[in-house]
Amino acid sequence: MKPESRDDKMLVLTGKGVSPGLASGTAFVYRDILQRGTELHEVDDIQAHDEQDRIRKAVDDVRQGLAIDAQHIEARLSKASADIFRAQEAMLCSSSVVEELKKTLEAERINAEEVVKIVFRRLARRFRGMDNQIHRERGDDIDDLSRRLLLRSMRFSSSLILPGHG
């Protein structure tokens, strides 16, 4: 198997089957968005306002998505399963989380994705450091929220240029 590295940072592995019954094809290596490097850039006052708007839109979009997911999960599975999504929605509605996002953006003057990573890593670390096992497990929920917010904030980026398209 030979790895091919391209400018768009995607690693494509190509190879041939080594025994009968095995298929050959293209493999894609997935890296968790929390582990990928995003482009860190500093922002000025005007850009900080735009980044705050991107964060707000992402939070609103994720909240709505979580509410819809909770309804679908409750209808198909159970209220207990849906409550996981409701708890995540409640975390996003928390004024302390919203305020922490805003304060971090104002203090660090960096792009929205990096603000989300910083705030949610800090929050996940706090939960994972708690004595109660149930609270420690909430760290995974916080990581899930962070993933959703990162994906949404990228969607709302006016400067996002996809590799090969710019």
C-alpha cells in the first residue's frame, strides 16, 4: 500500500488485494475534527464582530438541530435516549457557555473555530476532572457539542475556500 499526499491534506491510500475475496479500492483516513489542525488566525475589531456572529449562528443552528434530534430519538427510541440531546441543548443555552465563548473571543482575538476548541476543551476537562462518574462521562457529550459547533461554524465562514476551488 502506498500513501499519496496531496495539497489538500487528504491522505489517500492505494493498493492491490493480496488474497482472493478481498476487494481493492480507495481508502480515506478520517481524522476527528477535534484532532485536526484548523487554521489559527488573529482577528481585528471588525473581524471579531464577524467571528462572534459566526459563533452565534453556529450555536443557534446546533441548538435547533439538537431539539429536532431529541424529538426524533424520543419518537423512535425512548425519552431517556432523547434526554441526552436535551442535556446538550441545555449546555448550549447556558449563559456561562455563551459568555465564555464571547470572553475568549474578546481576549484572544482569534477565529471562531479556535475559540470553540479552546472553550469546549476547557469545559470537557472540567467535567472529566469531577469525582462523579456520570459527570465525568459528560465530557464526551461536550466533545460531541464541540464537533457540531466546529462543523457549523465552518459552514458559516465567508472565507472558507475548499481545496482545489480557490
